[in-house]
Amino acid sequence: MKSKKWLLPLLLVAAILVVYVWPVPQRSFEQLAGKVDADDARSLLDFRQAHPPQTLDVGGVTWEYVALGQGGETILFLHGMTGAYDIWWQQMEALQDRYRVISVTYPAVDSLEAMRAGVLAILDAEGVDRFDVVGSSLGGYFAQYLVASVPDRIEKAVFANTFPPNGIIAEKNKTLGALLPYLPAWLIMKVMSGSMVEKVYPAAGVGDAELVLAFGLEQTHGRMSKAQLLGRYRCVVEPFAPPDVAALGIPILIIEADNDPLVEPALREMLKTTYPSAQVVTRQDVGHFSYLNDAAAYTQILEDFFGAP
């Protein structure tokens, strides 16, 4: 009789463990890209095959990155929360004949300083001293941190679809941020997938919105780990003093979208107020990832800003 009394609690504990360790559903880009423009899908897959990521150990953490081109001027590309080195492939391929282009994937590091250490180690390994930087979303936030912390190494910077240091994001996500370490990975990725489908995808009205959806869902279906996502969230809400770019003499370009579903209007205005000397390009009806769904126009904006190398 006593053994039966223990049976229900044991079954309950087992059920909880099963729910917690249930694996994240795995789906590749090929499996998700059925509606993606065939040329876009083939271009990305060809890029991945031609340019598998290099690796570099930095303080016991393995970083992945790609470095292309032979130009004397280097552009560093920094992705957002749900991204990887190859999210910038269209810009990298378009610019590699004139610039050295480098793009990284953030490993599971949870501070801006750790991100800086990894990126600078990669640049040092590639023999790059001074560089331009293009960052979107979290990457745009990190780009601001780089300008603030290593201004002597940066020529020009692009802060795209992003926000300045602020308390708004941390306050609005206070409960979620506290729960993230304890939630099962499959549940976190399910929520992220839902955001991609319900918010990000509908906003990508110009160009290949299906590409945005497929790339994003690949991240939440096994390509990005819970540890990576948690680290990236912690970086997004980490405060720092924004740089005085006018005093530093570093040209800044802000790229924003009028319908960005992930960066609210108040944060967009705060970014422009923080950097009043910046050039601003406001894009219409392109959403959060216009370097994916409207790549040619986005690349042209970069070319106009950076000028001839």
C-alpha cells in the first residue's frame, strides 16, 4: 500500500522531467523553404556550401565566422537575436569584390564585454585593425557598444532596426526575463516561432517575406540553442553609456522601418535623439529584416553610406 502512495508523485515527477527535456523540433532551411523564391533559397544554400564557417576559440568559447573579399576596408556584420553569420550573405556577396567582409555567429555568451572579446579576437586573427560595422537589432545595440568601447578602431557605423541603451525593454520583459533560465527549450522556441509567424512575417511586406520566415524558423527549430538565446537576451537588456559619436567624429547611419514589429516607435525615436548627428533612412513597409527580404535596396543604402573603399 505504501508503494502505491509513492507511485503518483513519482509519475508526476517523471512527467515533469519528460516535459522539460522534450527536444526542440528539428527542421532545416530546406524543409522550411517550400514557399521561398527558388533563386533566393538556392543562393543561400550555395553560400553555405561555398563558405562553411571558420572557428576560433576565445576564452574557452568557440566562435563561428566567415571572412570574404580582398578589399583594403573591412565591414563587420552583426546579426540580431535570431540570426547567424549567413543571414548577411546577400550583402556579403554583393560587397566582397570591393571590401573585406566579416560576419559572426554569437555563441552562448551573456555579456556585451564577452561579445566584444570574441569579435575583436576574430578581427585580430584576420589582421583587421580599423573597420566599419553594420549591426541590426541586437547587432545594432552591440555596434553602439563597440563604438563606445573601441572608438579608435571604428571608421563608420550603421545602427539598423535597433534601440539605444534604455530601461523599456528590461521593464516590459521583466517577468519573462526572470523565467527564461527555467523554461524548457521547446517552449521558448515555440514562443519565438509564434512571434516570427504572427509579427515578423506579416510585416515583411516588400520582397521575399517567405525567406524571412524560413530563416527565422530554422533558428527556432534547432539551429539556435536556448543558451544562445538566453545570452543574447541578457545582452539586449545590459545597460551602458552611449557614445558621443559627434565628439568622436564617427559617421553614423540609422536604418529604421516604419512598420518594425520588434522595435516600438518610442525606441526608434529614442535612438535618433541619442544620436542627433546620425544620417537616418526610414524604410517603408519592409519590417524588421529588410536586409533579407529586400536585400538589393538595403545593400545600396550601405554602399551609398560607405562610399568607395
